[in-house]
Amino acid sequence: MKKHIGSTIALVLGVISLISGLNKPSGLLVAGLVIILGALAYRSAKKRILGEVKTSLLRKGLEVVTIVIIVAAVLLQNDLTNRIITDPVPNLIIPLWAIIAYAIIVLKRKKNTKEVGEET
């Protein structure tokens, strides 16, 4: 559990944001969805890296699909530029955070794989 505390906290915050956004529609609805999907993709990638689960094409595909959904959830909003200017946290910062966190964990995996391959 300690290995996944960050993504667990993100999931809890995502659920709280999503519920708040459902109660009173606002940017929190998109933010909650993005946080949840980003945390799930990150956790899946981290489990693959740690060897807790087998690396499969399906798992990698689902991770990519979640990232694509995050991008689509942000880009398909009406009047996106105005939303980013008036409320940048749910419309720019949180999606970038999710994508960057996932990219870092995936690139870290590739770097470690190269290092291991070079040693043998």
C-alpha cells in the first residue's frame, strides 16, 4: 500500500472533486474525471514497473486510452481558451499534471530497461 499512497490520495481527491462537480456542475467535474483517470493510468504503469502485475499489451493499451480520454475531456470543452484563462487549475494544470506524471513513470521504465540491458 505504501508504494501506491500517492495514487490512492489522488483517487480520493478525484472522487471528491467528481462528486462536487456533479452536485454543482463546474470545472470540478472535468477535474475529478481527469484526476481519477490519471491516477489509474499512473498506478497501472507503476505496478508494471514494480513487477506486481504482468506487462501486457492490453494493460498498456488501456493506459494509453485513459491518457487519450484525459486529453479529449479537456480539448472537447466549449470555449476552451476562455475556460483556461478564467479557471486554469481544472482545465490546464490538473490535466498536465496527470499526463506529465504518467510520462515520467513510463520514461523511467524505459531508462531502467536500457540500463539493465546494457549491464548484461
